[in-house]
Amino acid sequence: MTLFRINHLLDSLKLDRLQTDGVQAPEELTWLDRSYTDPKGFFKAFTADYQNACGVATKSIAFGHYDFYYDIFEKSGNGESPAFIYYDVNGRRHVISYGDLKQLVDHKADEWGKKGVTPGSLICLVYPLGLEFTVGLIAALKLGLIVSFASPGRPWLMKKQVAALAPDFISTSPAYSALLANDKEKLIESMPSTGKRTGKGDRPQVYQAGQPAARLCDFSLETLLEPVEIASDALYLNALRDGIVALNLGPKETLAAPGWSCALTQPFMLLSVLLTGAAFLDLKPELLRKVPKMLLDSPPSILGINEAFSRFLLTQPREVFSGCKFWFRPPSEGSDFTHWQTFIAKKGLEERFTGVLKWHTQAGGLLAFSRRRKGIAMENLMPSAGMAWQLSPVPTGGMLPSGEFGILSFISNGEERTTPYLFVKNGVEWIVPGSYLNEKGERFYSGQLVESFLKAIKFSRPFILVPVKRPASKRRTYDLVIFTGSGTRTDQAEISKKIRDKITHYLGREYCPDHVDFLPLIPRLAPDGSMDTQWCKKEYASYRLNRKAAHKLFSGISRLKEMILIQNKLKITTT
């Protein structure tokens, strides 16, 4: 690929008012189309022009080797610039400069090195998004480790992640070490220090092209607990590309994205900020609600706004956008066009650029991004630059291959990876209606995971979890069906609340069922005495089970079944 200019590239992504309003169709982006057919040529030209345009010299060479540590801290001599900004529980602001962050990272890497952590080891960071997570991430990259993480805010799911990742070492804070009692021999913080480094001293490790740099769980996939490896090429090059092209970040700018899922966007978003010399503003939604002035104290230049955060911002003054040059949102929460247009009008954002970004773990960064438009919440997207991709037929749809409609797959480190996302051609851009799988909050809704959790907490009543396609709903909804028996009086509201609270705490609110349905029946039993789960699910999905629940005959049969079970001191097991 011939050399191009990043400034021209960025200008081509901005649409003027006629194009934004749909009067003129956007032009094709020749550079973007060429990047799909020649990813290596694109990234080599892109990184070369980035260094020329910014006056920096990186140690990393596209498809050669990668020095994350040097390119974050040393390439531009930005030691005094803010790198990470956060607020403590009392609402006090703390600014960590690149120089401060470097010292913290050096100390952490030295500590780990003295405890036997060597290049190529797999480390799992069990921290919420914050300063400790950031320090641990860069320390791991300095030591040449394979990075993984699990959020302690979802304890049961976190344990499942750690078991699936099978790390050599785990780093966490004392607040969460009790959750990892079964892995205490892997906790770095509790290991004795040898007093000397087992690696190569303080010299940062360099990742070779193709070398794994991360191993992560992708929660958008059915195989959410089968980790995917991210090569150093994807982790570094995609982070730099996303920071400059999609997020439009520059040195000394500030990005904030309160409430965005760490599991879906990290460590990619954080690396995009740090590799471009910008600052990450860590705003916690729960703290923002208590101390909303934080947004006025540190107005971000780039702001990520999901639907929940947009509703909070509607209650805040317009001044929170005083320094904002670009704001972005996720496509999965952008289907309510009226909501977003009302938001733009009420906050006076008609002259601010906005766009849509979609991160995808197995892609190692952004899967798709959008042009920057003013004052309109369009859903058009484009596959990320430098990604070799193609469309495949929907597995369950019987669709013929088409260049304008299909499931997106791409090549990563020589391996083809298939996403769950349907892409539909819209002029020179694309619309992503969503996943062809069961999806909720950009995550694959794993009924098996939820069922396993309910069994793990010994939920005593027979139940099934059923995806249901309702005529008025844009997606499948998920019904938790609880069989109460005909003679048992239950406080349905209380049981429903307890279940939702437990799922929210241990798995996350995305895994809460949409409906909890109580049926005064005994479920159909298999010959071994267990519930015939598949039959019950099929009957419920076709609404026949609900009709039976309202019929006197089946109420009588349930009472008879209950008497037999009681007399024989039997319990129904959920398979």
C-alpha cells in the first residue's frame, strides 16, 4: 500500500451537513477498501505516517516486534502529561501522570519478577477497571506475559473465568483474595520474594510478531468460557489504529466511557488511550450520581455514552460537553432512534461529531466503526481498517452467499474467526442489526450458564429457562419458568426479586431473565425421575404449557403427582 496521510484519512471520516442529513450519499473510502485487501501494507504505512505526523519514534515495527512499555512511556517524553485520572470514594480527584504511572509499573514489574514471574507466563488480573488494573496490565506487558483478566464484581462468573483461563499466576488486591481461595497458590501477592529477578532485569520484554500477548473470554460468543488468544500484532496495531482512526484521540486529550462493560472493551480501549499519549478518565456511574460535578471538573474531549449514561446526562447541565469534540455509543443500544435524537436536541449536540463503535474481543479491538456525523444518531458502520474480512451465510437461515448480507468473519494471525454478527449493506456502509445468536446487552445469553448458577445455589424448585420469540419484541426474551405445584402457595414477587438479585450480583444484570413465570404444575418427568427438560421447554415455547396450567384436568394431575412424590419421599431433579 502506498503511503498516505493520517490527517487526510481522518478528514475523510467527517461528513458535512448535507451528507449527514442524507441529502448526499457518503463517498466510498478508497483507503479503507484497500486496507481490507492488504492489511500488512495498511498497518506499515499507517504506523510510519503516525510517527512522521506526531514527531515520535516507536520501537515497535508492524509485523516485526512490539515494545508496549517503550511506546507508552518513552517514545514522546510525555512524563508530565496526565495518563490516568480517577476519583476516590469521597469524590477527590487524583491525576496520575505518565511519569507517575511508569514508576508504579516499574515497581509492580520488579515485585513480580522477584517472585518468579517469567516471560511467556499467563497472568490473570482480578481487579475492577481502575488504576490497579492499569498498572497490572502494563507491568504484564513490560514482562512479556500473556495477559488475561476477570472482573471480581461478578464473583461466580469470575471463578468460572479463572478456571477456564487456567493462569500460571493471579494478581489481585486483598479485598478480593478471599474469592480466590481455591487458587491461593497462584496469588502473586501471597508468594514469597526471592529477592532477585529471575528474568532479564529491568529491560522491557519485546513481543515478536505472532506471539500471544493476551488470552481472554469473549462473552459475545456461545463458547464464552473457551478463551481466545490475541496475538501481539492485533493487540498493539489495533489499539493504535482504534485510538487514532475511530476514537480520534491525540496527546493530552481525555477519554471517558462510564458504565461501559470492561469484559467487552478492555484491555483494548485502555491501550488505545495510552498508546496515543492521551488520558483515561475513570468515572464510576455510581459515584457520578453522588458527585455529578466530576464531569465539570474534568470535561472529557472524547466521551463514550451508552443508554444508561445518556439518561443520567439528561439530568445534567450542557456544560459537561464543553470540551467534547466527539462522542460515541454502542450499536446494540442505538436502535431507539427517537431516544438518541431527543438526547442530541436536549443537550445541544447538533454541532458535535458523533459515531458508533463496536468492540469485539476475538478481533483484538474494534470490529466496526463509523464515520463521524454531526447531530444525527445514524447506525451505519464499517468493518475496522486493516481487517481481512468476508461475509458468510447465516448458519440457521438457509441463506445463499451474498456480498451484501451475512455473518462477518475475519482473519487474525492466519486464523479465520467467525463473529455472531449480521452485517447488511446500506449504500457504501453497513448496518449491524445484532447477533444471530441469543444476545442480551451485547453478550451471548447463555441459558446453560444461568441454569448452572441456579443449581449451584441449590434453588429448590423445578425450573426451565426458555428463549421465547414474542411478536412485539425485537429480540428473543428469556423466561425463567418455575413449577410450583398445584397445592403450594408462593410469594411470587419475593422469589422473583431474590433470584434477580442473586443473578445480578454473581453473574451480572445481563443474565437476569426478562420474565419469571410461575406455573402451578408438576413438570413432566423422565423415567429416571428427573424433569423432562427438553419436552417442558418445547411445550412452554409453543404456549401449550400455559394453557395446561389453566386447565382443571392438568391441575388435578399435578395434585396426584404431588401426592405420589410426597408418599415416596421423592424430589424432582433438574437436568
